[in-house]
Amino acid sequence: KDTLNRPNYQLLQARHLIKVSFFHEVRKDIPTALKHYNMTYSQLLETKVSNKHQIKVLCGFINFKICQLSFRTGAPLDAIAQFDRHIRQFKEHTEPPDSSSNTDSGSVTSFSSLETSSTMPSRLV
């Protein structure tokens, strides 16, 4: 009960809403799926967590689904408005909180060391 504080509960509820939205999308019930994706997006914006980058990534995915379904239902103005709102909301959040431990830079270093490895056949080096 101690681990189920307000932010964790909000994230669990958002996770449930994503699953419900996807279920309705698979059943071809697009208006209901769109409604649930909008509820999920709003819920994620209200969530107070320390990792804002995680919320940005989740909201980016939900934003894509909302825009995609809005275009599919013939409401391009709603899709454009949602996209603009998303861009304005996350304009300041451009990078992860700890960019020095970003795994992408580590993988580039790993790949560069593989290229010069002595275990490679001589014709490939």
C-alpha cells in the first residue's frame, strides 16, 4: 500500500487506459479508442513524476495515435490542433535528464571498437 502513491497510481491508470484504447482500436471502434487515448494523454500531463522524459516519450506515442486516429476519422483539424498542443507542451523538454549516461553514445563507442577489433578477418579490416 505504501508503494501505491499518487504518481504511481496515475501511471498504472494511464497504462490501463493505453491497453483499453488499443483494444478498442483493434476492434475497429475508432471513436472510443480516440476518446481513451485523449483521456490517457490528459492523465499523463497531470502526472507529477521526477522523470519528465519518460512522460514526454509516452505522450509522444499517445500524440501519434491521437493524430493518426483523428486523420482516419476525417478530422484533420483536430489532429493538427492536437499536434500543435503537444509541441507547445513539451517545447522545453528536449533531452533526457541525465544526458551524460545516454546509452546511444555508449553504443557508438562500442560499435567503433568492434570495427578495429583484432578478431575481425584481415580482409574486412
